[in-house]
Amino acid sequence: MIDFAIPELDRLLIETVRKFITNEVQPLEPEVEERGELPEAKMRALRQQAQALGLFAMNMPAEVGGGGLSTVETCLVEEELGKTSDALIRRIFGQVYPMLMACRDAQIERYLLPTVRGDRICAIAITEPDAGSDAAAIRTAATFDDGAWVLNGRKHFISDGDVADYVIVMAVTDRDKRTRGGITLFLVDKGTPGFTVARRQPMMGHRGYGHAELVFEDCRVSPDCILGEPGEGFRLMMQSVSAVRLAHIGARSVGMAQRVLDLMRRHANERVQFGQPIGSFQFVQQMIADSAIEITAARLMVLNAAWTIDQGQDARDKVSIVKVFASEMLGKVADRGVQVFGGSGYSKDLPLERIYRDARVTRIYDGTSEIHRMLIARSVLRDGLRL
Amino acid sequence: MKVLVAVKRVVDYNVKIRVKADKTGVETANVKFSMNPFDEIAVEQAVRLKEAGTATEVVVVSIGPAQAQETIRTALAMGADRGIHVQTDAEVQPLAVAKLLKAIVANENPTLVIVGKQAIDDDCSQTGQMLAALLGWSQGTFASKVDLKDGTVAVTREVDGGLETVDLKLPAIVTTDLRLNEPRYASLPNIMKAKKKPIDATTAEALGVDIASRLITLKVEEPAKRQGGKKVGSIAELVDKLKNEARVI
Ligand SMILES: Cc1cc2nc3c(=O)[nH]c(=O)nc-3n(C[C@H](O)[C@H](O)[C@H](O)COP(=O)(O)OP(=O)(O)OC[C@H]3O[C@@H](n4cnc5c(N)ncnc54)[C@H](O)[C@@H]3O)c2cc1C
């Protein structure tokens, strides 16, 4: 028998996260949206409150101070987190990449543990002005010189790149080998000579945290700044982003879409035009029905992919499928949300217009819809669909 | 000092209540249940007493179907030490609950029993009072403040005229009002710990209590739909309408 029931203790955790998001976090959204910045003192207090409740870095193993949640549990929790904005989630619950488990020796004390504790912020720098979807085409290079690696190149659109205490930088160490042993990840501290934040790049949405252009000019780092094995950076990155992608885009989209649908249905029941609630009009009903159908589908897809990861099986195709479906589902649901609210949906008095803008990027970052479709198609052409 | 807290699994306060088509009760299929909010306050108070070193153990009881275990588990995740589940699928009215609690009190010997002032499903507000009567213990109902001293407890009660403070001899029953405290969120480490805390299962028969209903529900109906209000032009018109239309003065 397949058991779709969510275990009791997970439900308790979900309930705690849900209450915390509704009571403590959502009320801050308008201020963040208006100022474009997070209220620092409040953020610190809320992060401490989340930490006291064990809600920080929940996806990381318990041995390193994380919550020790499985991928399924992480996704269930991320669904609740998705009901607020990414900026707030990052600062209150932490954005801690499982890739950091590759830290060794002194790196553990210096990067892994303080990040799980919330003392240090990490950014990941892959994308460059000339290498986006084609990440293997990055030009940032590291050459070995006199006992140090010397980094040269430029990264852009790096989330939290402006505030990060350190950045995981993907660089070419062997031009001939490239993705087959020639790309390496470096842990580079803020303030390292030769590493500068060139500028913040304002975005359509996701207000409250920065996206930055980073420049490396003869930036020298010691050999023990390599994360994982030299030359294995591409593989390490691709392996470990799956679970993050699933949680941050798949599960959060499902949560955000639920919030939109909930607003929609309330409004459809209450708003009266032509003497009846607008929910009695079939055009409005269709928007609600289609949203409910797509959210349900996306949610089951997320949980199934998460379960696959927890079984230790290769879930890359499933995660690509979720990435495309969930992000596009959120786009459609957010659009319908605005429509059902009419002019109020377009106004800044409600969170819908923000959600509409924030949702747009989920089809772009972490691999565009086109790239994931391409990967899915290749895999299906080669091996057929493996469910 | 041992504290006993009773918790009830009720339809969540966010759920829009619907009456069943056959008018035998309210719809409970496919609706969200959670701990009665006043009971959450009771658990919080007990856990605070434990944290303050006043209480040594917090025992939580719930009477109800198998799923009531979940309500107990919630209380354990908030910090209670162990649970007792009196399993029954029958409707259990306040007098039956009070009798069951009395039997559990006899086994457990708590110094203080804290219960919600009422459950938000039937709004009876009777269990605490009935239990006090059955045990012959003192009671402090609708508590907005609870102050434990040596052998007594001072309970500030929310009464119609304001606040009233009563000193009760222990053992005693306290029923909680909304302003007593703000219940905590269950933390992830405590949720994990709750997994290992014991819940003992028992039944009304094992406790030797007859829980047969003494009251029969004839019919459950939706309240009358609210009519739109009317604006009046003057005080004189208002008085006239109250007198002659509404006939309330
Ligand atoms: C808000 C935000 C935050 C980001 N955060 C980070 C971060 O923290 N770290 C980081 O490294 N990067 C980050 N990025 C970068 C992001 O990952 C890239 O923008 C994304 O991978 C797309 O690359 P690109 O912008 O260069 O677009 P391009 O690759 O130039 O794509 C342009 C268009 O061409 C299409 N296209 C490209 N190749 C193909 C193909 N083979 N077949 C079909 N269509 C194709 C794309 O789908 C797209 O529609 C962020 C971006 C944004 C907007």
C-alpha cells in the first residue's frame, strides 16, 4: 500500500512553521516591499526566535547543527515557507546549501558550522555575463601560481552577493577538461584582495535582498579554499542543487500558489457584482478550478521527487519536471489571482502584484524552463520516461 | 507537584462550521481538527509551572477517538511529560468527561488540574466545574492569572464586573481564560522529543466510568441568517422602533 498520510510529527512541525509564518513573518512583507530592505533589528530578533524553535537550516543534517529533516520533510516545510517572500525566508530560516557538507578540515569551522548557525551568509556564484544557461562556458578562471590559486573573471546576478560573508565561486581550472574534471569550486571570503562587489543589479521583484555583480581581479586564495575535489566542481554543484531546486522552486511555488488560491476563493465568495458573488460566474470558477488542479498536481510531483531523493535514487529528471511544472503553475495561478481581484489585484495594497512579479523569476533562475525541458526531452528520447 | 491538564480535539477555529444534511450534528468529515485553544493555554500554563520549578511533572489527558492521540502529542511537543488517552468513539458529554477525569485524578494524584474554560465546539463550559464538584476540590474558573504559593493558589478570574482574585486551597481546579498566556510554538527539537514520550491508553470501562449520554440531541440547525441593519434618523425613531417593531423595550 502506498501511504500518502503525512506523519503526525511532521504535521506538528508544519503547524509550527505555518503559525510562525502567518503571525510573525507575513506582517513584515509590506514594509520590506516598500523599503526594498529588510528591517535589520527585527530580522535578527526573528532569526533568533526561529533558531530557538529549531527552524533554522532545517534541511541540514543534525550532526552539524541543522534540523536533520529528510527531503520530503524539507519540502513540506518549504511549502509553508513559500507562503512568504524569499527575502524574508533567507534571513529568518537560513539559506544553507547542502553542498557545504563537502567542507573538510578547517573549512568545517570556518564555513559549514557558522553558516548553519546563521553567523555567516553564503552566496553561490556560477552565472556570468557570457555564461548563463550554458554554465559550462564560464570564463572565470583560476590558475595556480606560487602556492596560491589566482582567480580572474566576472559573475553576475548573484543572490546575496552584496552581503555574503563568503562566496562559492565556480571557476575553470583546466580549459581542456572543463566539465570533465576542469571546473573547481572555491570558497572566497568577502574582503579578499582582488574580490569586489561591482554593483547591485535591481530586479523586477524579490525585493529585500540583493543581486550583485562580482569581480575577481588577480584574487589570490590558498589551496585549502577548494570546496570538494579540484576539478570536480561542476559535478558537485549539479549533484547537490537538485534537492535545493526541488525545495526552493518546487515546494515554495506550491506554497505560494496555495496562498494565492486562498485569497482568490475568499474574494470570489465575498465580492458581489451583478447582485451575486463573483464566484458564481463560471469564468471565475474556471480560474479557481484550474488553479486547484495544477496546485494538487505540483504538490504530488514535489513530494514524489523528494521521496525519490530520500531513497537515494537519481531524481534529476523528476526534479527538472517539477522545476518546469511548479514554476509555470505558479505563474498561471498568480496571474489568475490578479485577475480574480480585478483592480485590487493590480494595486499594491494586496500582496498579489508582488507575488506576480516574484513568481516570474522561478521560470528563469536555477535553469530556465527551456533548459529543463531540453534535459527532460533528451532523457526521454534516450531512455523513455521513467516514473 | 504534579499537574494534570485535559485537552480536547475540536474542529479547528478556522473551519467554517457546516451542519450535516440530516441535522444530527456538524460536519466533521474532511475538516481540520486541532487542540481546543483554551486547552493550549492550559498546557502552556502547566509547562511554565514546570519551567519555573513549581511543577515536577505535567500529565496530559485526552478523551476521544484514536486521533485524540495527536492532540496529546501536540501537548507533549509543547513540553508536557506524558499522556493518557481515554479512547472512545462515543459522544462524551461534560459530566462523563468530569467523571473520567475524576477517575484519572484518583490514579494520578495531581495537586493541580488545569482545563480550558470551555471547548470551542459545544461551548459547554461545564467540565472544570463539574470535576471540582465531584472531587470536592476548590475551583478557580476563567483564570487570567495563576499564582502558586505554598499550599494555595491565587487565581485572578475574569468576571462580568472586572477581575476577581480568589485564594484556593490545593489541590484545586483551574479553568483558563484567553488572557492567561500566549501558548508557545512547538519547537523542532521538542517535536522530536515528543516522539519518545509515552502515551498510556485506557478506556472508560477500564476506569469503571459510565459515559452514557444523559442528554439527547434532537436536532442541530444553522443559526438564522443575519439580516442587514437599518439606519434610523433620530433617537426618537430608534426608541420607537425598539418599542414597536423589535419589542425589546
Ligand atoms: C533574481 C535572480 C537571481 C539569481 N541568482 C543567481 C545566483 O545566486 N547564482 C548564480 O550563479 N546565478 C544566479 N542567477 C542567474 C540565473 O541562474 C540565470 O539568469 C539563468 O541561468 C539564465 O541565464 P541567462 O540569464 O544568462 O539567460 P540565457 O542563458 O542567455 O538565456 C536567454 C534565453 O535563451 C534561452 N536558451 C538558452 N539556451 C537555450 C537552449 N540551449 N535551448 C533553448 N533555449 C535556450 C533561455 O531559456 C532563455 O529563454 C540569478 C538570476 C536572477 C534573475
